[in-house]
Amino acid sequence: MGILSNLKIRTKVLLALLPLALMVVLAALYASIEMERIDSWYRELVNQDVMTLQSLTAARALNNRFGQLLYEEIAEQDVDRMLRLDAELGQAVTEYHAAMQEAKQGSPELTAKIDALSDLFDQLVIDSRPIRAATLRNDNARAMKLASGTFRPEMVHHRQELEALNKQSQAAVEQESRLLTARTHRTILITWIVIALGLAISFSIALSIVQVEVVRVVMWFRSRILDVAEGRLDQPILNLDRPNEIGEMSRALEALQVVSRERQLEAWVKTELAATTEQLQQAEHFPEFGSLLFSRISKSLDLLYAGFYLADESHARFTRVAGFANNVEAEPREFAAGEGLVGQAAI
């Protein structure tokens, strides 16, 4: 916290929130990139795999339609109607190959299987030609016999193979969709983990700053303010050189302490002066006056030795009339101006 000690509290709080802001930005950036990728994969899934699935489904429907049209043509007695059905059979073949071509474009990895199914369908179309020719000749018995013999098993086999490929394509689409869903969930989870980590780091830093830089300092201020309020004015004031709010409060508290100390000293001086004056007024002669004066002074100062001298009318001689911690009778009691320490002090 040495680096943070000179910063303002608002700046410290902002620094505590910096990890959270950084984590949120990183989480949002990560989520945006991943969601963009997932969206691209979903578009690719829709544009290719789903298109392949739709094309294979259409091819399967066209396979069924081809067989249905062929049997309708066998059962039809009207020649014009038979010709129209025959033309629709050709159209179904064209649409089938177009659907299979779209399926290959959507899923190039299925090209080999799609080509094999196309070959089976082409063989089915070739095998249907004798049936269609017999139908146009109104030889319905032969046409039905050929349809029930070779054509029907081939058509069923082709339909089964087409359904198997359709299921395989559908399973691939579902598998890829599940993978994308799992990736989406993982992205959301990582985003929340990063945000939670940012919250935890910011909370820890903020708690540390509040505990060390705010609570502890406030408690210290509380104790110093109580000291000033209760008259304990000798306690040192810390953090005076800090340029932040703590330094300002410390300097203000120091000024308050100085003012309180001066007021306390002034009050003490007035109290001592009043008490001393009251006692001195009760003295009836100078020895008693000096004794009372030294007694009051010795209570406030470390007085080791003192003497009280009284000047004559000419202020040329000084006579000791009272003393403190000395024998007045054993030492000279009278000094002239300039004589001895007392006379020099008088001058």
C-alpha cells in the first residue's frame, strides 16, 4: 500500500474498480469474438448441412414421386394422359439430379455416396424404360409384370439407401448443432467466471484499501481527536506530509492540537496566577511573601535554589528576606549593585 498511500481516496476506489472493469472488458471481448465465430458456424451449418439435408429429403420425395408416376402411367388408359405422365417422369428425373447436385455442394464430403445413389437412380430410370414403353403400347400386363419383377426391388433399395444417407446427414447436423450449443454454453460460463474473478479481485482490493487506508486511519484519527478533547495534547500526529485527504486531515488536526495546547497553557497560567495572587495577598511581611511565592513556583517548575531580595529606596543595595532550599542565615544577606551574582543580576 506504499504506492497508494499518497493517492486520494476517490483515486484508490477507482483503482480498486479497475480489475473489475478490465475483466468485464476482456469477458465482453471474448464473448463477442466467440459469439461471432459461433454465429458464422451456425450460418455455415444452415447454408450447407441443412441445405444438404433438405436436398436429400427432396430427392427422397422425388424418388417416391417417380415410382408413383410410373404406376399411375401403367394404370392410365388415356394416351394423352399417359404422355403427360411420361413427361412428368422426365421432369422428376431432372429435379432429382438437381437436388443431388445441391446436396453435393452443401456437403462435399458426401460426394461419393451421393454419386453412388445417383447411379442407382439412373439405373432405376433405365430399368423403367421398358415398363414405360409397354405402357405406351397399352400392354399393361407386361408393364405390371416388369414393374413387380425388377423395378420394384431396385426402387425399394434406392429408397432405403437414400433414407440412410438422409439420416446420416441429419445426425451430422444434430451433432454439429450440439457442439455449437456446448460451445455457446462454455462461452457464457467463461464470461461469467471472468466477471466473477474481476468482482472478487476488485472486492479484495477495495476491502484492503478500505481497511488499511480508510478504517485504520479513521480509527487513528478518532483516538487523536479524543486525546485532544480529553486534554492529552502530547500525542504525535502522523501522515503530515501526505498530499491527499489524509494529509489534509492530519495537518488540520495538528493545528487543532496546537491551538488546544496554547489554550490549555493560557488557562493554566491564568489559574496559577489567580491562585498565587490570592495566597500572596494573605502575606503580612516580606519573608512570608517570599516563602509563599517560592512554594507556588516550585509546584510548577523544577526549582532547586531561590532567593528573594528587597531593594532599598535608592535601589543601590539588595537585602535577602526569603529563600528556597538554602540557609538564609549562613550566607550573605545583603549585596550592593554590581556586587556578586545578585548585584550583577540587579544591574
